[in-house]
Amino acid sequence: MRKKLKAVFTRNIGMKLLSFVLAFLVWIIIMSISDPQITKRIDGIPIETKHRDDFNNREENKNLSIEVLTSGTLSIKVKGSRSNLENLNSSDFIAYADFDEIGVNSIPIHVETRRKDDGKNIEITYQSKPVLQVSLVKSKTKLINVVIDVEKVPENRYAVCRSVSSKLLEVTGPEQLIETVSRLTATVDVSGMIGTTAYVSLAPVDQDGNVIEADSLELSQSTVQVEIVLLPVKEVSVNVDLSETPVVNGFGIYDVKYSPVTVRVAAEEDTLKHLREITIPYDTEIPLIKGMKPITRDFDITKYLPEGVYLKSGNAVVSSNIVVEAYGERTFTFPKAQLTISNLSTELRVEELTGDVSILIEGFKPDIERIGSYTELKPYVDLGSIHTAGVYTLPVLFGTDAQLVTTGSTVEITLTEAQ
């Protein structure tokens, strides 16, 4: 039996070894075709720093700051099998500069994979930034305001920042760079918030609103906690109140125009329910008088909003035009027979009217001067309350729509029974 088994394994042994080698080679070829070696470029790997605090805490560096001259991200090329590389992206790698390795003006940048199991199967063949360029400069620390910017607020809501965990923060860095920092901005995307509280990252910003690259700056804390409340919105009227506005004697406010006439405001539900208009008192120390042009004045409506009410949309500046005119008066005299008799009973008739009647018109001069004839005032006598014959003294009335004070005389009218 042994001899038979031995014969099986030893017979044509050369051919069997050759077959095994050929099978192995075929397997290698198939694997290289189905899972070939490739090179892949990966961009946007952030450059981090290590042991920076240790460097800053050294006695010899206490008045110095590290100015990072090259920063941001880097790119790499990696080599390996397609199956190992196809799902790799920038989040699978870490790039860092260790301040314990600082040289004269640079620090080496190391790139490593975060996937420890893939480290032996891939090779980094290129990185765009081999070193971090730095410079030691005079250091300065400054307290900077924290400003909250809110984004993606629904049209029917208004976002109010109720609290910020830190309103002032220390920022340390190169003296020249520190002087360009105007504020620290934290941007809150309301659409992505869960609840009313969020932790947001801070970004140093200059006076023009441009973000300053923060690699050379050290913030006492990199995030702040904010509480954002969304309030309902309502459209309300704007009213420029002239009731207490002083005007020179003999003049009056002839015309008023202002814009906008409505604005959208936000507040708590109970406050908003009772809010109908925003009133702006037109206060002035100098009494108004007629001028060659309309009197123009702008108001910041936000100064007149009740407590807890915020302007959602609409122009914050309310522009007003006021025209002041002088008062005047004018007397018209015309025959009594020209009066219109109204509401005369069919059982009565009016004896012939003789003589003249005078009426006095008071109002703004432009309105008075536009009246060409007494007929435009439509003078009349109302007999609607009289049902018996007799002699009556009745006031002259007027049918005009003009905004005038008309003071008419009385007329004596004799009524007799109709034949």
C-alpha cells in the first residue's frame, strides 16, 4: 500500500511541480488583472500641529509667536491595489507638523494613514508640501469680540441669539496679524440645529469681513456655545405721529408722506398678538414753517420698536416728507337766489329770495386759491326739518368735499302753502 501511494506522488514529479508553478503564475496574473496596482491622488488633507503649546510655554519663547507661512491643506499620491485605494479619501489620512522638530524656518510635515490595517498595503509616493514654513515673530495677545452670524432662517421666523458662552476671547499671535483681527465670527446654520443650543467654531475676521487664516493665531477656545430662539413674524403698519409736532403760528402741516408704510417684525407670540403698528413721534425743537422744498427727515425704526420686538424685513430707515403751508381766508358774496333749496316739502313753496349773502372760507392758502367761484362750494339751504308755512332763519350749508372751514351767513326764508 505504501509503495502504491509513494508511486502516486513520485511518478512524473517534474510535471506535477511544473503544473503547480504554472497554476501559481496564472493566479498572480488573474489577480493583477482583476485588482491591479494603481496610483491615486488625494487632495484636501488638513495640516495639523502637535506640541505647539509646549513650544509656547518655554521660557525663551514667551514673547514670541509662530507665524505659519504655509498652511491649509496638502495633496498626496498613494500607490497600491485598486481594492485598497478606491474608497480612500482625505479623511483617511492625517498630516501633522510636530513643533518638537522645528528647524530654523520650517517643520517637517508627516502624512500617515488613519487606517492602520491598510498602512502596509499602500505607499505614499508624493506629498505637495513636505515642510511647514514658519517664522518666529513678536507675539501679542488681545481680547476680541465674538459675533454670532445666523444663516438659513425660515422666511416666517426671526432668529434671536439669547446667549453666548463667551462674548470676549483672548487671541494670541504675531503682532501685525493680531492688529488686523476685528472680531471672532461664529456662524450658526439654523436649518441644521437640533433644539435651541449649538456649539459652533470660531473664525477670526478682519474689518472687511474676510476670514483670516488662523494657523498663526491661537484662540483661548475654538468654539462657543450659543442659544438661538426662533420667533414668529407679523406685518404691521408704520405711523409717523405729527400730533405733537410744533408749527409756527399761522402755518400748518399740509401734506405728509413716508415710506415704508409697513414692516415685518418678530416677537414672542403674546407680544405680537397685540401689536398693530409702530409709532414714530415726529419731535423737533425748531417749529416747522413753510419752506421752498418739502421738509425731509429719516428715522431709524429700530429705535422705536417696543422691547422684545425685532425688525425682520423692510427698510430700517423710515423717510418722511412734510409740506407746511400758511393758513388763509377768503370771502365770497353772491345773490341769495343762487342758493340751492334742498328737501322742500311738496306742500310748501319758497317766496322769492332777494339780496346777497356772504360766506367766509378758511384753510390752507393753496386750497383757497384754487377756488374760482362760489359755485364750487355748492352752497345750499336744507328744509328737510320744516313742514309748515312760516318765516325761518336758516344757515347756509356747503356741499364741497374740500378740506376747508366754511363759515356761512344765515338767510331768512319765507315758506307758504303750495297752491
